[in-house]
Amino acid sequence: MPIVLDGGSLRGWFLFKFGAIDFIDINQDRQYNKLISDLISWFGTTPKNKTEEEAEVEEKTEEKTKEKTEEKAEEKAAAEEEAPTPKHSYKLGDYYDDGNKQGVVFEVSADGQHGKIIYLKESPRLKWTADIVEQNKLIKTSDRYKGAHNTAMIKGIANWREKYPLFAWCADLGDEWYIPAIEELRVFTLNNKVCEAINNTLEKNGGDKISPLGTFVFYWSSTEKMANCSWMVNLELAGTGGNLKSYRNYARAIAIF
């Protein structure tokens, strides 16, 4: 059985010499053993049979496959950990509870992620201001759309809790609640569709329903109309108007989410 290296003869390739022969007879123990000995000298290891080599290749392949699988699992776990938790999408009339404040959605963005809620309970009948001086004083809470701004201005007045019982009631609900501006108030008191959606949820969750149109009920806003009166919603007339700050009316608190 001839052995050929790189298509050439064996002469000069091995450490041993057998004259001018160009082949090794593996049936001759002396030649065969000498060949094996020289190969061991070159490669520095004992030649492996085919079965051992195949086993080693399979073992290495399995190790690489396992490593890739583990890497992919780690990458997937990392991606899932980094991925933001999907936010709840809200719609008109939904009950809202973020663990800090609870209410009913009356206004919501197109994606359902942001909006405004109404507090479950309404206030007792309270004066807009109980202070005689403040009842005839223009304090410039004139914003028609931003009740949070108006409420913040009231809280900047010295001894505001004693002077403004309506706003003190709202503040006791939590820092995020405020008395709505007149345009915010109109959204859920003068719109039958919105009012109905809110009332259904209020009733299911033990809240105070918004009085229906046509009833003799006034709701305060935080918007000042002039020195001695502020804007309110008149449900009996289904409209808005001014009421003296010394009058007692109901109110609803709202918050942004």
C-alpha cells in the first residue's frame, strides 16, 4: 500500500532511509513502526484513529451549539428585561387607579395613554372663599382652561386654607387634584355623552354621580370672573355664569394622568 505526501515521492521526507524506495510496506513491521515513530516525532502526539477524531469533532460541535444557544437565551432575556412594560390604554368612562389616585376618565388622548380623571366624590356645598376681604378682591385666577394653574395660585395666598375652604377640600384629596377651570368643567357637566359614561362608572365604584342637566345644581370652577364672583356651571339652565364668591356650591376635583 503506497503512501504519498503532496503528490510527491517519500524520498527525503522521513527521518529514516530505506535506500532508493519510494514507498513504505506497512506489512513490514520495521518499516511501519519506523513510519509511526517519525510521525509521532513530527506532530508531537500520538495519532488518533478515525473514531476518536470523529468523537472529538462531534464534542466540539456540541459545545459550540450549546454556547450559541446559551448566548441567544441571554440576549433574549436581556432584551425582555430592557423592553418597557406595555402601558394600559384608557378610554372615556374607564375606572382609573394607579395606586395613588382613583377616578373616572372624562378626557383622553388618541393613544389612550394620557388624559384627565374626575374624583369619585363631589364636595359638600362650600363657599369659593369665606374671607370677606377676598370675596371682593380680584386675585387673577382667570385661566379658563388650566385649573391646575388657578389652584396653584390660590395655594400661594397667605392662610389660603382658612380663606378658601373649597380649595382646602380639594387639597386634602392629594397634591395631584385640583378644581377644574370653567372649560374643563364644561366637558363633563354639559356633555350628555361624557356625563353618562362617567356616571355609569361612578355608580359601579361607589362614587357620587354628576347631577343631570335640568336640576337646580351649580358646580364651582376655579376660574375667576370678576372681583366678587367666579365662573360656575348652572345645570338647571345647561350653561355657565358667574356666582358670588360668598355663595355655597358643589364642586368636583380632577387630576391629570
